Amino acid sequence: MPWIQQTNPCNNLLASFAIALIPIGIIFWALVIRKMKGYQASLLAIAGAFLVAILVYGMPVKLALLSAGNGALYGLFPICWIIITAVFLFNCTIHSGQFEIIRHFMASITADRRIQALLIAFSFGSFLEGTAGFGAPVAITAAMLTGLGFNPIYAAGLCLIANTAPVAFGSIGIPITVASQITGLPEQALSSMIGRTLPFLSALLPFYIVTIMAGWRQCREVAPAAFVSGFSFAIIQFLSSNFLGPALPDVLAGIGSIISLLILLRYWRPRTTWHFPEETASLQEIVSIPNRRLIWALSPFIILTIMIIIWGLAPVKAWLTTNGTIQFEVPGLHNAIREQSGALLPHVFKLNFGSAAGTAILIAALLSLPVSGLTGRQAMDVLKETFRQLSFPILTIATVLAFAYLVNDSGITQTIAGVLANTGPLFPFFAPILGWLGVFITGSDTSSNALFGKLQAATATTINVDPVVTVGANVSGGVIGKMISPQSIAVAAAAGNLVGKESDLFRFTVRHSFILLCIICCLVLAQAYWIKWLIPTYPHH
């Protein structure tokens, strides 16, 4: 007999809501107030989630353990698989001396830290989000900025904040594809709606990032660079999402933003070259690099880009998925939980080792070895060092995903969602908060859309708002939750050598997450009632 999921275990929605918030409150308390290490905070949060799920929601102990185990498995693959391979590739470039050349090249384009952050964290990170997604962009760009001499907390924090604009169209548009499948709304209509919301954020982000780094006065000095970086990205994101669909906005906008900024830098430079106050002079040297040396140094990232683009091609992805996937129903958990709607919850674990982004990154790393000059033995040493470096992050990520699966399977998440759905005409304002919460819990915009897509569409219909607005808001709000998701924090900490300092990173990003979320909430409320001309026309069922 399947266990029936409870969404109002106290028979009082507000009391149930207050108890449902306890496990999420534990994470905020542990990271912000107690300043715990990431793995300690996630272990404490899962202990709280177990107690609430079993004692309040009546979830059988066996199902709670199986649910957490299934989440931990998903944390190891594909999430940790991407991080291990991305950090391995990056560490190989350090050992071969290639990254030292890239560092000097970046300084020769500009030694200004503000513009380096725009090029790498914002533009290159967006390109990587569009191609790989699932943690790879933050892992690679945070490691690159740290290698360039950025303060590791700033490097990781800026990359997390910069990664918000592209997340909705990440991994060749998967979050939007999933939202479309879950809700039955046309994929193109959702792509257009999100492409009419996020460009406002994309245009703002470069100014926001530089202001965080250096203050408003220093931001004004590089306003032309921030403007060109953000507005070129926003315009391409708008056009490609509205006319080409959800697969390419990040890839095209990322490349367009890099090229636009490089063209600007040929004709314009800021009056002063800004560095972090604590930097040493040695990090500020500018060295001329021959083109052949530069191509050699960039070769791992060129190979990585080619591999990820190939992996993203629909026929290649389909073939790799068909021939490189092992899947199985999770014993004792598959169809063992019945939702309030009466549907059974499937739990099928897919080991898609062929089509996983981590596999593309690993092959890129292996293909780069002969070019970089590292021997097989040296590569093995680098791999061992990478595993040592990532041991705690792997534990943190596995625990965080165990937590996410447990709160979803027990009904805790659905309780919170149900209360927000009862806000009536104000629901469009709260719709992005639901997406934000979904990404905070699961670490993935795709998972958040799968979790709340139906609820967003159904609630919008009952209050006579176009469902494409609230489902789009789930996606747009979700991108803001990415920067404070414990999973994202763990990935960024792993890449930036910040293991044990996750609480510092969380406190760095949490304020910005709330500020940007408020902007999106107000924008969605306006779209629902006052600027309806922004809503795309599409065939309604």
C-alpha cells in the first residue's frame, strides 16, 4: 500500500506552514547566524527534515531513508560528476602552466578587476551556463577568477550573482522545456515570456556586480563597459528567446557580450585601473603574449567549448542518451508515495553517463592532455589531488540533495507552496518566490519547474491571470534562488578553495538574492495586471 503524502498535517494551514519552514530555517540559521561549515549545516538541516517528515508528516522511516538516499545518489551523479571533471580540467591547466598564460592574457586585455569580472563571471559564465549548466559555469569561472588573483570569496560570490541572468535558458533551455512539459503550455510562449522578463535583470547585472566589487563611484567609471556588456546580452537574450526558442539565448548572448566588450576595449579604457586594495603589485604586471602561446594556453577551454556544443546537439544528445543510459526504479521507493491528487510518485534513477555534461568535460580534459604536455602519470596525480580537494564538497552536495528529495517526498515543500497559492490576486507577486524557494531547496531551476509548474498554472487560471505569466515567474524567480542554494554554494566553495567558508559565501550572496527577487516580484505583478502587452500571444487550449 502506498503511503499518502500529507500537505496539511496539523489540520491548520498556518500551523503546518510554520512547521514546514523549520528545516529551511535551520539552513539559514546554521549558515548566517552560527556560521557553520557547509557540510555541518546540511547535516543539521537533514536531521531537522527527518524529524519533521517522520513525526509531523507521518512519513514511514524506511521511505524517509530511501528518499534521502535517492537524493544523495543524484547529488553524486550528475552534480558531483560535473564538478569533479570541471575542477580536474582546470587543475590540469594550472599544472601545465597554461592558466598562468591565460592570467597574463586577461591582464593584457585589461588589468582592471572590474572588467575582468564582467568578461569571465558574466559573459563567459553565461556561455557556459547555456552549454553545460548544472554547476559547471560557477565551478569554472570561480576557479578562473581565483587563479587571476581575485579574493576567493569575491570570486565565488560574484560568479554566483552573475550566474542568475542565464540560468533560465541553461543547459540548452532544459528548464523551459521541463516547464512546458509539466504545464502543457507552449515552449515558445514560455521562452518569449521569460525573454521579456529577464533582459531587465541582464541589463542591470553588470552594474550591480561592479558596484558590489568596487562601489558606485568606481562603477560609474566603467559605466560604458557595464552598459555594453549588459545591454548587448539583454538584446540578444530578448531576440533569441522570442524568435529562436529557449535553446540558444545564453550561448548567443554570452558570445555577443564578450565580442561587444572586446570591441569597446579597443577604443575605450577606464581612466584608472582598479584592483582590490589588498593586492600585491606582482598580480598587476602586464605581459605581451605571442598568439601561438595564447592558443596553446586556451586550448583546453576551446576543446571544452567544442565538446559541450557537440554534446548539446539534439541528435548527438539523443544517441548518447539512448546508448549511454542505465536506469532503474529505486527499490522500495518507486510508486510507494501517493500525492494528494491521487498520482503515484515515480522514482527512477537515470545514470545517463553518455549524455551527462560531466562526461563531455572529462573527454575535453583528456583530449587536452597531449596538447598541454602533461603525462598520464601527472594527470593521475592531478586527479587524486582534485578528489582530495573536493572530498568535503562532495559530502555537502550529496547531503544537500538528500535534504531536497526528503522535503519534496514528505510533502513539506507542497505545504509551503499551498500557502503561497492561497494569496489570491496577489499571487503573481508571490509566484517568483515559489520558484526562488524551489531552486533554493533543489539547487536546480529545472527541478523547481517540475515541482511547482502545475501549481503555478492552475492558480493563475483560478484568479484569471494568464498562466504563462506565473509559470514564467517560477522560472525567473528560480534564477534568483540559484545564488543562495546550498548546492550552488557548495559548488562555488569547491571551485574557489573555500571549503569550510560556505557560511561567508552564503552571507555574501543572500542580501543580493532578496534585492533581485523583489525586483522580479514587482515586475511579474505588473505583467499580470498593468503591462499585459508584454505577454506573448499563443494558442490557448
